[in-house]
Amino acid sequence: MAYTDHPHDIASTIAELRAARTAWRREANGRHTVARFPSQADIAHVVDDLVAALFPGRLGEYAGPAHGEDAFVEVRLHRALSGLQRQIESEFAYWQEEAILSFDVSQAAMIVGLFAAELGPIRTLVDDDVRAAFLGDPAARSADEILICYPGIVAILYHRIAHALYGLGAPIVARIISELANNRTGIDIHPGATIGRRFFIDHGTGVVIGETAIIGDRVQLYQHVTLGARSPLGVTDVSARERLARHPIVEDDVVIYAGATILGRVTIGQGATIGGNVWLLEDVPPGGVVAQPTAVILADAAADHLHETLRGRGA
């Protein structure tokens, strides 16, 4: 039957929804108008254009002659940066309702200009990430396959973009970009996380990397790895250090296998290997190995032997 014939009184639902909105806004002291919040749909278009400008042939689907590639990049980049500026202006308008001093109208344009200067280095970083994936996964047949098909590369590409914007002072826009990646890949990387060169997430689904995590160079993670915090804020008293440095430090050349959960400001030393399904709340020395079922930290000769064994079993 047609909806107009449905016996439910839609006017009652509309009134209940209005009451819920009014109660929420009253509790929030009336701040923040929805119209001033950045748009996820518009930011998705911005990211599509940025990705096309970064990789015009493989991800931008440019199929013209080589001499026309720059013109294609210019069109997509101009559209992306114009849209990005509008979204950052919306973010600033949103925060303005809580700010003591007014935002300078030129700040959004300045951030976009600084961000544009980061795009060349971002492209270089992602190229290195693709190389790391090709070296780390014997199932890969080409760099093009990795860039187009691997969710870990999509997630790190989005993160490199979001991290730059987060550092330049557009945290909501950056967070929306990270959530776009999460929706597409199942990989949740906070834009504040610091990630080094040649980073590879194999398979990827369920990986979570927190805001204050620091990851070195040539690190490899597998699916369902969590680099998280130990205690939710507001549940227990925490120090300033625990508030601002809540997540793990993973040094260079570390491999973390599927299902490992590492919590708090612990340090995983250079060259260490963390086995699958490990729950870890303490530091691991350089070259150390943590493995199930005993979940003990090994060192020296025993660690060297298990280290090589685990690496040999990689996908």
C-alpha cells in the first residue's frame, strides 16, 4: 500500500524528532549550527580529485597523451583545493562559536596553500609504501595492482593526506577523510598518528591506530592489529603525559602479526616481531619476539630463531 495510506501518524513522529533536537541543543547551550559543519559528501569529492591529481593514470583514469597529463592534474587539483578551502572555512565557522578570538578569513586559504606544497612529498611517501607492499607480499604481481586493489594502500594514502591537514590545523576535515578510508577499507587510522616511510598493512581489515601512535620506517602490520590506549579518558585519573601520549611507539623494521593488541605508551623496539593474538602492555626490547601461546618476551638467540621462523611464514 502507499505510504499515505499507512495508519501511523507521521505528524507525531515529526513532533518527537523536533523535541529530541530541541533537548539536544538546549543541553549543548545552543552552540554549533549544522549548516556550518564540513560536509562528508563534499570532502569525499575533494579526496577523489586529490587522488586523481596524485595518480592521474592509475587512480584518476586519465587515458590521454603524456603531454596532456599536467593539464588534467591542474583541473583536478584546482577543483580539489577550491573545495578543500570551502570545507576548512566551514570548520572554522563551526569552531568560531566557541573561540574567544575571531578567525582571520585568510587562514583557510593559507592552510590550503601550505597543504598544496605537501602533495609532492605525499606522492613520494605513497610510492615508497607501494614499494614496501610489493616487497612484503609475494602474492603481488605489480605496483599497479597494489595501488588499485590493496586496502592497506588506500588507507595509508588517505592517511597521508589527512595527517598533513591535521598538522596544519584542520582536524575535523582531516578526521572526516580518515573516516572515509575506514568506511572503504575497515582500517581506522587517526589522522594524528605519525607514520614513517615504507609502511605496509597486509590484508588490513580491523586495523586500528590511535591518535598519538608513532610508527617508524619499514613497519609491517597484519589484519586486526590494534595500537590503542589503555584507559578511556574520564574513567580513571590520568596524568598529562598519559593524556597526550596514550598510544604505542613502534620503532623501525617491526612486524606485528594478525590480531595483536598493543595498548598504552609502550615501545616496541627496532626489529622486534609481535606474534598473532598477543595482548601486550609492556615494552619489547630491540630484536625481541613476543609470541603465543605463552606470550613471553624472548631475547638473544631464542628471539633470533623465532624471529626468522615467523618472518618466513608471512603471507
